[in-house]
Amino acid sequence: MPAKKAAAPKKAATKKATVKATETTSTVTKESVKKGAVTGKPRSGKSILEGTGNFAPYVEKKGEEYMSHEMAEHFRAILNDWKKELMEEVDRTMHHMQDEAANFPDPNDRASQESEFAMELRARDRERKLLKKIAEALDLIDEGEYGYCEGCGVEIGIRRLEARPTATLCIDCKTLDEIREKQRV
């Protein structure tokens, strides 16, 4: 009778997923999530959804209707907090640019400062567009239409809205939209 081989220890399987947030792409593994290495921050160190991570996830009550008053208020608070943080960042940038503005005699120093200011202004421009989306989402809450897909009319889902409070499409419509966008390029 042949001797049985000892079972080799199994290595932990690592599933990889690509996480995309604006201009940020990173690889996420199960282990990195468990260790807390995944922060949802782009390579620059600033979170794309900086203001959306400071809340407790909404806990649905049994039999609660989708986008009830309490649920809508939960999302209104998230959006208002996010808007407030973005506005504070705009103020910080303005003060920084005013305080740091100098007329350096060295052309390289001037070029470096201009480059830094240009990057900050591009970031603020993206945030300006995000503020517009936040205002539109707040208007949808007021109208009672927040949380429903603009494409097909189904519920977007609480967890998706907590991940991206300005989402206007359900995951299926967004996936189709991204496929169409790739085909155009």
C-alpha cells in the first residue's frame, strides 16, 4: 500500500479587482483590504470621495420603503457634509495661493510655482464640477426622485449611493454606458 502524501498547505487565494475613481487606478487584493492598506485614496494622497467616508452606513428597518424620509435625510447629510468639505478645500487653496505667490527671480522657481498652482487649479476645477453634481443630487432629494436610475427607473441601491452619492445610473445602466464609451474610442 503506497504511503499517502501530506497535503500541501494551500496558499490564500487573492482575487484582484481594478478600482477606478476619476483618474486613479489601483489593484486591490483581499489581503490588502483586510490589512487596511486600501484607503480609497488616489496616488496623490487625497481621497476622491473625501467627504463621504465620515458616516455610519444606513441600516434599513424591516419592511422600510426604499428612499423613505429617513433614508433621504441620511443621503442629504452625506451630500451636505461632502459639499462643506469641498468648499473648505477651495478656501484653503485660495489662501495657499495668495500666501505662497511670489515673484521668484529664478525662472525654474517661477516655473515650479506655476506648475504647482496649475495642478491645484485643475483639482479645484474637478471639485467645482463635483459640487454641481452634489447640488443636482440635493435637488433630486427635494423632488423625491433621488436614488432612482435615470436610464431605466429602477432603484440604484443604498450601498451604491453610499459609495457614490452623486450616482444617477444603476450599476447595469452604468456598465452599458461604459461599454458604449469604450466602443466610441
